Amino acid sequence: MKLLFIHQNFPGQFLHLAPELAAQGHECVALTLRVKEPTLWNGVKVLPYTLDIPKDATHPHPWLTNTNTHLIRAHSFFKAACALRDQGFTPDVIVAHPGWGESLFVKDVWPNARLGLFCEFYNGPEQAAFEGEVTPEDILRLRMKNITNHLHFAIGDAGLSPTRFQADSFPDAFHDKISVVHDGIRTDLLLRNENVLFEAEGVPTLTRNDEVITFVNRNLEPYRGYHIFMRALPRLLRERPNAQVLITGGDETSYGAPPPKGQSWKQIYIDEVRDQIPDQDWARVHFLGRIPYDQFTKMLQVSRVHVYLTYPFVLSWSLLEAMSCEAAIVASRTDPVEEVLTDGQAARLFDFHDPEALTDNVVALLNDPEERQRLGAAARAHVIQNYDLQTICKPRLVDWVQSLHDLPPSPPRHVAR
């Protein structure tokens, strides 16, 4: 089988799937912006393409900014795909993350290839409504963000979502095409480690004997509850004078609205709470930025309580990774979280908008080592049973690719030549 992977940040969600298929003897190629020169990665031939940005591009309507960017990527990718086709490569299967637009025209290049789409999320008014009243403009803006999704529905042969919540965010008409299979968690590597040492610049060396509270975002922003966590800090630090708080995440915006111009969400919420926190307590709050994965793993292994919050949105890998490390979890009672966790069974859940409840649950667990151990063990068992990469997810992902290959070709009605 010949496969083409498309992801602007390859390997992304195909981190385990692509090398597994290559190891099974399939010819795997990836086209991505991430590399500058052709390279071989875990058996996958990774090829670069470049963006061809029109010099005379005018400024589009703000709601079309994403779509305009997606079209530039799609057109640039189309040219690179044509060059690859002309070199003799014809994939049987294309697996694409359509979120950045690259795969919009791949069926015009290879009309008989089966196209599998990574269906990460379909934007709806629920996200805008989560923080308060929704304006008609909010609904229209979010609807426009789905243009690329809809254009892909017409050419996609099958879809893949990591969680049922994410799959169900898509319109009913596409539901039957989506399979739910998670990307997979390396539970063999992400596990409890009694002897772990966590070291970072400006942070005291930490072990499992220390009282460590962890919080992780890709970027520190409201969509992942950073503001709620920060509002819980003054009381949390006051009641836990020995706690060390480790906050991981960048200063950019991954999801949701950007901060006011010239500011960052990180600093906005630091400024909101800083005058409530004495200097000696603030010294125990450590912003780590983005850290290497091995250091990230040690941080989860040293965590006594891990806090996770999210809007009704994509579920973060970090939650399942913390569960795999047997961290005691305190998490928001939102739909994507409740698909994985039940309050009292493998975690403590609280209302997203209630920092006092967050603090209550964290303090209660810090005072109860037996309950922490029970919740952590149950969390790891749940991940092993449902999300383990080697025994659960990878075989299902490979089966999904094979089922995609076995579909009859469905070329689009009108193909560019």
C-alpha cells in the first residue's frame, strides 16, 4: 500500500500511525511545511513544500482570514503534490489533517486515492456561549471557521476522531463516516516513578516527597482554563504553604480569541491576582514555558495533584498522560472530560467556572494520600484499558487505514487536470 500523510506540523496526530505502517512494509510519504529538505523519519519519506503567497493579495474580511490562509496552503500544496505525482508517486490512501487546508485539492491530483480525514473539531456556538452571552456575530464568525471542514466533507472517504465528543461535534450528515480511535498513550513510558527528580531553571529540585501541583496548557489561555487556575492560586498558596506550583505552556494563542493587542493571556491573569499573593508565596509559582518531553514526563511523575480544565473542546493529550503517570486529577466537569473521567472514580471533578471548588478539591486531595493513591491507580488503569497505544489504539488505527484502503475509489465529479 502507498500512503500519503498530510499535516502542516507532521507527524502531529500521526506520530505513531505513520511509523507503524512504514514498519509493516507500506510505502509512506509525508508532505509538510515543517522540513526544508527531504528526510527519512522512522521509515517515512518526509518531503517539504513551500507556500506560494500571492504578492497582490488584498486584505480579506476578518472572518475570512483563516479561509484565505487555508486557500494559500491548499494551492501551494496542490503544486507540490502535482510535482510528486509527476515523479511517479500515486498513493492508494491519503491521511490528512484538514484543519490548515492543505488537503483541499489532493483529489484533483490523485482522484482515485481514498482520503481519510482527521476530524479534530467542528466549531459551534457552544464554545462562545461557555463564557457568557453569545452575539449573532459570534455564531456567524464560528460558522465561517467551518468552511474548510465543509469543503473536505465533499471529498473525504472516511473520518477519524480521537474521542466521541469530538466526533459528535461534526454535522449529522458526516457522522456515519467517522470512526472514534484515540491517537494512543505510551503507558509503558508514562508511568509512576518513585525515584524521579524534576529539575528546571529557577525551580528547586523536586521529588515525590515534595508537594507539587501541576497545570499544563499548550498556550496559557482561557480555552484551557488558565484564568480559572490563576484565580484559585491566592487561596491555594495561602492554605498550602509548602506547595510548589508548576505551570507549563507558551504565551501565544492556540484556541479561542487572541488577547487584546500588545498583551498576553498569561500576563493579564498574573496581573489580576498578583496583588493578592505575597512575594514569599509567589516565589513558589514557576512558569516553565514549553519544556522538552522527557522533562514534561518527569513533571507529571512528580505531581501530587494535577489540575486540568477545558472548554467543551478537543481533549488534551496531557490529561491522559497525567492519568497514565498516576497523578491525582482535579478536572473541570465539561463534556470532553466526562467522556474519560467520572467524579469520584478516577478523579475529582468541579464546575469549570468555580475556582473555589477547584481549591477545595486540590486541598482535600493534598490532605488525603490514600485517596490520591486510589484515584491515581484508577486513572492509570482506565488509560491502559482504553487508550494504551500498543495494545488498543495502534491496532485500531492500522485497521482504520486498511478499511480506508478497501473502499472503492470515489473520484470527485470535477477534477482539475
